[in-house]
Amino acid sequence: MTSETPPGAPPPGQTINIQAPYAQPANGLAVASLVLGVIAVFTFWIPFLGWIPALLGLVLGLVGLQQAHGRGMAVAGVVCSGLALVVKVWFWVVLLGIFGAAASHAAMHV
């Protein structure tokens, strides 16, 4: 048995320093805005639940746009929240129009 080191291995006693890559600071408001915007897009049809995440996501996204990092996520959160609000308003206007038309049609045939 020999005490030779295998080829490519560091010599015994040598210290190897491995540095982690620098991570950019996160923008928590932008992340929260994006999450709330996505939730709002999927819950637009629920009568009261869809408004809360959409409005909170919109506000947090607009505040997150003022910070230096995470602007892309803040923009995505604002877009998702705004889209959810537009779809929610359109959905409920159409739904109430259908119910109103059905009610007036039923009242005419009574």
C-alpha cells in the first residue's frame, strides 16, 4: 500500500474554499403580488373571495414596483391582478344580465 494521492486530487492538507454565488435580494411584495394575482385569476367566479386577492395583489404589486429588485414579478403581479379584476367585473355583469333577462322574461309569461 502506498500513500500517494490519486491524480487530480488536492495534496493532503490543502484547503478548498467554495463560495456560494451571490443571491440578489428578493422583493417580498412582488412575490406576494404575483401569488395573489394568480389566486385571483383562478377564483374570479367566487362572489366575494375573488375581489380580496385581486385588490391586495394590485396594491402590493404597485408598491413592489417602487423597489429596486423583483420588478418583473411585480409587473406580473399587477397584470394578473388587473386581469382578474377585469374578468371578475365582466363575468358578474354578464351573469347579472342573464339573470335579469331571465327574470323579466319569466315576469312577462306569468
